[in-house]
Amino acid sequence: MNVAQYYEKVRAVEGSFASEYVWITSEATRDGGIAGRTVEVSRATAAKLIVQGKGRLATAEESEAARQHDAAEIRRAELQLPSEFVVGDLAELE
């Protein structure tokens, strides 16, 4: 694939996203990329990762689990607790 084709694919994928930010899940790569990490990124970054084969759109279940994990980490940081401290539901702390 040449550079023009690459950017044409990136623009096509990016244009298919409705929102500014997209949840993607990483794919395993030959250079050590780890599969299964779900993050929210801009649609431009998501499009590049998808075209490069380094990521895919996250399922609804994956994105919800990642949202909950992020919310728990933010709450833990607000309470200034060590990561080992919070194992269960943060509602227990309130």
C-alpha cells in the first residue's frame, strides 16, 4: 500500500465514526503490541490504528468495562488511595 492509499483508507475509516472520540481495543502485533487493551481515543487516532491493524472498534461490553475501570481509577486518585486498596466497589468507601 502506498502513502496515498493509506491516507485514503484512514480518511474513509475516520469518516465512518459518528462521534469525536471512539473506544478501540488493541490487537496483538509482531512488534510486541498487547491485545485486549481498551481505550478511548480521537477518531483520527482510531482510524490510523485500525488501518495499521493495531486496533479494532471495541464492543459495547469492552467499552463499558473500560469506562467503569477508568471511573474507578479516577475515584481512587481523588481519594488518594493506593491501587492495591481498592479491590471492590468504590461505593463502599462513601
